[in-house]
Amino acid sequence: MTPKEYLEQAIYLDQRINSKLTQTENLRSLTTKVTTVYSDTPHNPAPDCQRLEKTIAKIIDLENDINKDIDKLIDLKKEITETINEIPDLRHRTILEMRYLSFRTWEQIAVALSLDLRWVHRLHSKGLQKIKIDH
């Protein structure tokens, strides 16, 4: 695993968490939808409670997965922070933290640090070269 791949793990895990949160919201909205069917034929007076129960069970399972992923993300960010903190140059550390822990875009980093975008990329590359992965 390259230093960049190692650091990007947090970004991808964060994106997976956000995706699962969106899925949870979609399932929740399904539980509140009610449709009425007009028909002359008799119907079952009992609502389909089993469908609702299955949807709620899916929501609970997904929320448990999200909580596990959040725990992993917290541990991973702590590990990445420790790895980045071993880099002696403050500029390199700052750029790597902004990119891989705060998930900022290159443009946001350049503006925040008042640097040219190309210079941010150069400093980023130099910072990556100093990353030591023990995994």
C-alpha cells in the first residue's frame, strides 16, 4: 500500500458512511409513505405490518453498520494523525491533515494557506514521500 492509498482510506470510509446514512434516510421515508388503493373488491383490513417490520429491521441493521464504520473511522483518523505527526515539516503536515483528515479540496487548501495550487501539490508530494507506513 502506498502512502497515498493509506491516507485515502479515511476519505473512502467517510464516503461509505455518508452513503449508508443516505440509504437510512431513504428507508425511513419509505416507512412514512402511505398509499391508498381504490377498488371495488374487498381487501384485507389489516395493514401489511410485516413489510414495515422488515423495513425497520433493515434500518436498525444499517444503523449498526454505520456505528461500526464510525468507530473504524475514528480509530483510522487517530492512526493517520499519529503517522502525519511524525513528519518534521509543518507545511507538509498541515497539507496532509487538511486533505486526508478534513477532506478538503486542493483549491480549499490553496486558499486557506494562501498558496498557489501547483505549490500545494508539490508540498503534498514531498509530504507523501516522508510518510512511513508500518502496515
